[in-house]
Amino acid sequence: MEIYLVARLYEVSCSQTRDALGKFVKKAIVHYRDDLDLQNLMDYIQKEFKCCGWNNYTDWSWNLYFNCTLSNPSTERCAVPFSCCTPLPGETVINSMCGFGIQTQNHLDATKSINPVGCADRAVIWIESHLLLVGALTLGISQRLILAQSCSSRHQIHPRKTEEPKHNSRNDQHNVRPQVTCSFMLHPLGGA
């Protein structure tokens, strides 16, 4: 029973991860030319995973500039970003126009100049192969958030009086100001 439950949770988690990543990548593709951070991130993902788009290279039609409809006046119509391209043997600088017109080609022809495979499967495979690391990071972050929330919700604060620097004025010489601190300390390796 427990094995089935763990397997089911893993399956749901992978499905949710894939859906969340899919929404993010679609947003990144749509806003590729509008947001330099998203553009750099998409270029990094596509180069690192040797992929193009989410499902495949034709996903770039989601972008206003790369859209492959005849009514699109953009010079990048039917193109894909250079980060989809496979470098030629001995090529040190990637031709930034290597993806032009790719969306009009069939899959077999596209494989000659780009990585036609979508990033969906490659990203999920990477996450699954690094699941222990991802899980440990998630657990560590959530533990700190839970501890911080616990501290604030239980009002585990202790007033402590500290003296302020003395001023020349007679009235300010004995002013004391309370200081509030939380009763736990977060350690870098997860202990409290």
C-alpha cells in the first residue's frame, strides 16, 4: 500500500512539474523578444538541453515575431532562435540566422540544422535524474519557511532591553528601548 502511495505521489508530482514547467516555457516563448531575462533563460535551456521549444521547434509560432502565419510581417517569421541550432563541425561562432525558415521544414530536414526535439522531455528527465538534489533543496527551503512561520505565529519573541547611546541632554540620558528577537536560530545545514 505504501509503495503504491509513494509511486502515485511521484506520478502526480511529475505531472504537476511538467505542467508548471510547460506554462512557464510557453510564457518564456511568447515574451522571448520582450523580456531579456526570459530570452537569456530560454537560450540557456535550449543550448544546455539541446532542444527547441517545449514540445518541438514549431512551438516558436507562439511568439509574435517567430509566428509562421503569412500575415506576419516580421523578418523572423517561421524562424527559431539561434539557441536551437546545432553548430557545424569546426564552427566556433554560431550563425545567428541559422534558424530562419526552419518552421516551414519537415522534422527530418530540420534536424540538419537545429535540435528539433522539444525541451519538455529533456527537462523532466533532468529533474528526475536530479530529484534527490531538487528534493533536498526544496526540503531545506521549506523547513526554514516553516520555522520562520512557526516563530511568528507562536509569538516566540522575547523583549530585551538595550541602552541607546547617551546624549548630552539631561532628559535623554536614561532612555531604554526594547528590542525584539526570535527564540530560534537557523543553521546552514538544516538544524534548528
